[in-house]
Amino acid sequence: MKGQLTRALRALMAAVLVAFVAPAFAAQAEAQEYTLNFQTVAPDNTPWARQLQRLKKAWEAESGGRLKVKLFLGRGNENALARKCKSGEIQAIGVSTAAIASEVPEMGVFELPYLFKSPEEADAIIDNHLFDPVSALLAENNYTLYIFSENGFRNFATKGKAIHTSEDLAALKMRSQENWIHEETYRALGGNPVRIAVPEVLTSLSTGQVGGFDNTPLFAFATSWFSEIDTWTVSDHIYQPAVVVFNKKWFDSLPADIQQILTKDRAAETAAGRKAVRELTPKLMGALEKKGITIVQMTQAEKDAFAKRSKPVHAKFREKVGSKGAKLLDTIEKNRKK
């Protein structure tokens, strides 16, 4: 009888502890704060920056202040950001697919020349056929994919010469993004690439180390590179997406409700990011003209000639990157408009 009373007393005490202590632990867990260090090369007053600033406010508000977002704009080296996010030194980044490809080579598929004919074609293939396999690929490399955005179609920006033929490119040294596919594209087109990191490009242009670069109007204005060129050739030779990714280990450690806050509205945010960039591009082209820069449109025949010359880069990608990258390229080619 005494033993039964003792066991009953212990059970009662345990119930009391659960009743009082468990809510305290739950409240403590709920009140725990999480810090998100988010970095991007995009400077302030750009569509990228405005979208990320809006997301920062929304994430902090919806988490009731439990999530603290430290947003750093205009960080200089994209490849370094990709490396730091993968290692967990920073928790999130917004970068071009070329930067992610420095850590996940298969992502270089998006840097291949003349891969997509239009933004709409790129959207349809990325959203309907590539999001899930890319998400899985990035997860294998310690990234959690949030959304695709874009840098846009890249054009040639030069001093004193428009680009119509491979001979035009051969006469210039051109800044190349720090990605082997970009370098190989220049070589395939007859050019002379010089790999230069973003922070050093303006100086390299002003000193004549290079005679031009390729990028989008958005990036040319964001970095002020336009100030060192006088001719803009609309070649649309690379459509370059961008991505927002989290460090996977950090993301997986978060409570489910915080994860949900960070990844909600994917479709809406993807559409908003693309729309902001695309609406601004014609205005930026007009601004280039007002700055005295000559705008030259490549003819379709000239583009077709460049596309033909660049085909070996696609083959080299398959050979160098392997089966996973080749499968992504197969998916794109299968679903591309003929």
C-alpha cells in the first residue's frame, strides 16, 4: 500500500512538472531569436535591392521579431559569396547562376550562350521543368533554393567599336565574368577574355586593360561601368538568371514556422523580381542613349552566326560537367521552342 502511494505521489509530481515546465520550455523556444545574414553584390536602388529590402521587413514582421535579417548590399565578389554561403559563414545570398556554378558546376548550364530565345521561354522552362531538379541539386551542395530571379540578357559594351562579327571581338580584350563558360564563349566567338572580379572592372576599363565587357543594362548602371564605354551592341548572347538561396544546414535547423515564413510566396516573388528587372530595362536603354552611348542592334543573321560558333561550348559543358549537368541541358533542349 505504501509503495502504491509513493508511485501515485511521483506520478502526480511528474504531472505537475509537465504542466508548469513544458509551457515554459515551449515559450522559451518560441521566443528564441534567429539571425539571417543576407549578402548580395546588387547595390542599393536596384530592383534586386528593393525586393530584398521588402522581404527583410516582411520576414521580420511575420516572425514577430524572432528573425533578425541583416541585409548587406553591394558586396563585391559573387564567387566568394557563394563559397561563404555554402560553408555557413553567411546564411543567404542573392547571386547570378554563374556564381553558384563556381560551387555547383552543373548550374553553369544557365550560362551557356544562346540557350533561350526569350525571357518567356526561359520562365516556362525554369519554372515548369527545372525548379525541382535544380532545388535537389543545390540541396546536395548545402543550399536551399528559395527563388529564381534574373540578371537578364547580356550584351556587348565596348569602346569605339560595335560588335557584329568575330573579327570585331578579336580586336578587343574583353572583361569576362569569373566563370569558365563565359571565357570559353568569348574564345568560341573569336574574342580575348580577361577574367576580372566585379570590384576591379571599372578601373580596368578606365586604364585600358580591357576595351569592354558583356552584361545587362541593369548591371552596367548599378556598377557605373557604362561610364567607360561608348557603344552598346544588343547581342542577347546569354540569358542569365539569378537565385536566392539559404545555407541548407542553417535553414534545416530553423523551426518549421520560420522555414515557412522564409519560403512562402515563391511564385509571387519570382514573378515580382523578374517584372521589376524587365520593366526597368527599356528605360535603362534609353538612359544609355542619353549618356551619348551608341546603341547597335545585332541582326538576326549575326546572332545566328554567333550561336553557331558557340555550339562547341555546349558540347564542352557536357564533357566537363558530367551527367547531372547534361541532364539539365537535355531538359532545356527538349522543352525549348524549335
